[in-house]
Amino acid sequence: MNNISIDISGRIDPGRVSVLGSIKEVAEELDIHFFVVGAFARDVIFEHIHRIPAPRVTEDIDIGVEVASWEEFQRLTGSLIDRGLLTATKSPHRFIASSFAAVVDIVPYGGISGETKRISWPPDHDMIMSMLGFEEAYQSALKVNLSSDPPLEILVPSVPALALLKIISWADAYPRRERDAHDLLFILENYDATGVEAKLYESHVPLLTEEEFDSRLASVRLLGRDIAQLGSPETLKTVEEILIRETDEEHGFRMLSNMVKGASFQGTKFEAALQLLKKLLQGIQEEKPRE
């Protein structure tokens, strides 16, 4: 976890800051770790830290909480409801913030997911989710200061961890998570603008040279290497398998079709997105531990 705190106080809507502050207070009382994920994490990193406009506006707040059991998860959500901070919905992971018009999705990871790194939601257990990558994302998270008065610091995934989570989430819930493919393409297209281009010229000139000084392609390869450094062997194996499949024409290019919806397979946008995915896979394969 990065010990340096990034200050973006004053850039986030006070209503969402208040919601997150209340959740953090209750989570700390119960000794439960949490970090923000999903589109809100994307907005914090790209829009608010790096000033790169996000592809769509989101009012939702997605949170990952580290718990050992459903009882512990329900203690947290029950406390938030009992204090009037959240209102339950028909979906066990979805809540409505009482002080601000926002949907709050809370998903558990950690011991609750067992060796399979999967959870099935009670009471019917008909909704199953992969939690692969969440532990790595938490461990490599950035500290971000959302407010100085009152003070509020939260954890947000690094860009490599966010990309990793998007890949797994898309594959786990296909075809229902088209927006994860959109977000992944946004990350690939903009990673060089997050300070990575300067890093390439400072310490990765051979990589830039290999890519004929195309900073976008070199940045995506570096992103793949960064993913390989933070992912566990099990997580990397899953991510690599997904990307191999989704860059193979015989498997229908499903992720790419979601990324560039409406573009033809021979179109410029499609070819550019395919090239970025292949560079991401190349970077992962270059850096992953040898078996």
C-alpha cells in the first residue's frame, strides 16, 4: 500500500464525501477494511487526480469490504441501516444513501470467499461473483484525501489494480457488464496521460524504442507489467486466459465488441482497441513469474 496521500480535497461532491465518511466511521468501529472500487474509483483516479474526463458520469459508489463471513458483512450493513445512513433494496449488495441521492453497492471479499475466491449471495445463493483481484487491489491501493474539513482519507485501487478488476468483472458477468469493457478501453487509451509517459522517458527507453516511441502502446505494455507485479499467480492465470481468449478471432472478440460497440471488425477503432489489448497481454506475459 502506498503511504503517500494524494490530496484532492474539494473536488468531490460534499454529499458523496459525507456518505463515505459515515461508512468509514462505522467500518472502523467494526474493524473492517474497505476501499472504493468501480466507476467511482475510476473517476477519482482519472477525473479528479489526473484531470482526464471520464467517459460517463456516475453517481454510484462501489465499495469492497474485507470480511470473514456473511455474519460480519451483515453486521456492517445492518449498522449502516440502523443508523439511518443507508436504506436496503431488493438486491442484497445494493443500498440507497439517505443523505445523498446515490446508490451504494457493497461487496465482500477476503475470508468470506474461501479458496475459490467466489461468493454466492444469500438467501438464495443464485448470484455468484468472483472476488479474484480484490485482495491485491486492496494491498496496492492508493491513499486519497477527499476532504480536509472534516478530514477524510480513503483507499482507491491503483490503475493497474483497477484494470485487473475490470477484466475479471467483465468476464465473470458477461454479457451483463459491457460497461467494464468500456472502462478498460478508457484506461488503456489514457494510461500514458497519468504521468506514465514521463516515466517511460526516464526509465523505460528500451520499451519506448521497441514501440517506435508510440507512448500509448509502450504505456499499455508497462501497464501489463505492473498488473503482473501485483497479481497473485491464480489471478494472473485467470487474467491471461481471458485476454488470450478475447484477442483470438476464433472466440468472437466479445470483449472488443463491447469496447467498440457499433464499430466493424475491420474498422480503425476496432483494430486500435485490439492492438491495445494485445499489448496489455504482452506486458503481462513479459513480467509474470516463470513457472
